[in-house]
Amino acid sequence: TRRVSAFVTVSSPGFSPNGDGVKDTIEITVFLNIVDGIERWSLSLVDQTNTVRKSYSGTEISSPFRVQWNGRGDDGRIVEGTYTAVFEATYRKGNKPVARSSTFLLDVSGPTLRVKLEPVPFSPDNDGVADELNIYLAAEDLSPLESWSFLIYDRNDVLFRSFQGLGAPPARIIWDGYSEKGELVISAEDYKYVYRAVDVYGNARDTRGIIPVDILVIRDGDRLKIKISSITFAPNSPVVILDQSEQGRKNAAVLDRLVEVLTKYSGYQIRIEGHANNITGTLREEIEELQPLSLARAEAVRKVLIERGLGARRIDVEGKGGKEMLFPSSDLENSWKNRRVEFILIR
């Protein structure tokens, strides 16, 4: 009499039955050296709690016998976890072979993500204080990770800087505040981030947040300069928005912080320059609209700073209009940066 033997194999170390067409099923194969004389057999899919989630049974079987499992249990639910396929048979002659597959994962969830930023806000102005942002990343998943990315966007959702790789993310990324093109972040600006990770079964998750930038004091030759694009005015007006709207509260916070920073530089005179975006590129717009408006806005900012305690004698103003645009007005991704207020610190 031959000895009865049985083996069970699975087609993959895991699968993700989430309906995306990628690894949605797993194949379980039973091999028997004798198929005659079986009274009854069963194939049970058992999770790590030893609970039978799905079962197949019969009185006849072929070898090899294959099952494509879609992850749903006998109750119709999909339960994540670590599984084993267990085959049992009872032969009329009394043999009762039992075979177990290697364990495999059922995973339909994206990774659990965590982000921690230090320091917040950060100020990459090369003064030795908070010049680099430490981005601490964590990603946890039942399955190994396939890839990750940490993408940083400006206020208009234009990609500014990207970090990405295969496998698990590093525990820490250090960012110096520069874009892929070598452009430094703007003072008092909030940049958006999207942190995303994907496991080997295609399950993805992302988390979003804000990277706040402090007031940056940048050395420009023999001068110090602060450049801010986030001070908002009423449309076509020099009026600084300081009401209880989100814009008003943000303006107040930026201007309060600006007073703190400028107070530290008490030995410097301050020239406030208003800058505009010359959309038409015409001399008429420059002379009749932009230069008067940019001067009026610089004067409005001066008034607000004085009201907040900055010495009036330290501050003068200039309206630059669109004479010193950072980007062509045709550059729709960046031309918003032309509308700005600059603070020049002069000994």
C-alpha cells in the first residue's frame, strides 16, 4: 500500500483583493499522490487567529486541484491578515493526511504614514539658525513597501521640490529650502507637501500638510534683503487686508513677525519697495498704474509697521512697479512672485 501524501502551495506571498486589477486573487494548489478512495476532503483558509475565513469541501478531487481565491470569506467579508491554506482528507482506508501551505498576506490597506517637521517654521537664510528642515518620515504596512515620495508644492500647486525612492522611506530627509531649479523658498510663505507610499501589492495612501517658512533675511552683496509675496492687498488698491478673514489673519501674523525680525536689526535703515507684475508689458501700464500703486502699497505697509511699533525714522519707501520683475509675465507658473514687497536693510 502506497503512503498517502499531500502538498499545498500558494502562487504568491500575498495579494490585495481591492478591485484595482493588480494581484486581486491568489491561486492555491493542492497536490495528492492518490485521489482514489477519498470519502471527504476540505480546504480551509485560516487567519492568524486560527479562524477559518473561507472553506471548500467535497467528496471527489483531482490532482493538482486549484482554487482562485478573491479574498472574500464565507460571510462575504474581506479580512486582512496572515493566512495559511490547510488541506485535510479522509480516505476510506483510514488515512487522514493534513497539509499546510506557507503563510501569505491578505492586504487591502495602504501604509500608515507619519510626518514630523523640525524646526517649524524654518528659515533657510544661511544665518546658522533653523537653516535646514528635518523631515522625519515613517510608513507602516502589513506588506513590504514598493515606493515612496515626498513632494513639495508652491501656493499654486506647482511642484517645487521632490524626494522619492524605492522600498521604505528614509527615517529623515534634510531639505535646504531650494527647488529642483535652485530657487530658494519665499519668506513667510506656506508650501504644501504630499507624502505618499505604495506597498508591493499596489495599496497606496498619502497624507498632506504645510511647511511654513519664516521671514528670511538674505545677504545681497553689501545689503540685507527680505522678500515677501504673501502680504495681500485689496484688488487694485493699496489697502492691506487686516480683517478677520483668513487673508487678514495671515497678513497680521506676517507683519507681526516682520516687526520682530526688523527690531533685531536696529542698526539698519529700512527701505520698503513695492513691486508689481506688468502683464501687458507696456510703458503706459508701468507709468500710469504700476508705479503709483506699488508706491502706495509700500507706504501702506510702512504705516502698518509703524503702528506695530517700528520706528518711523528708520523707514522710507519706493515704488518699483514692474521694473524689476523676477519672472516674465508670460510665465504663468511663477509670475505671481513678481507681486511682492521687499525690505532692504541698509547700514
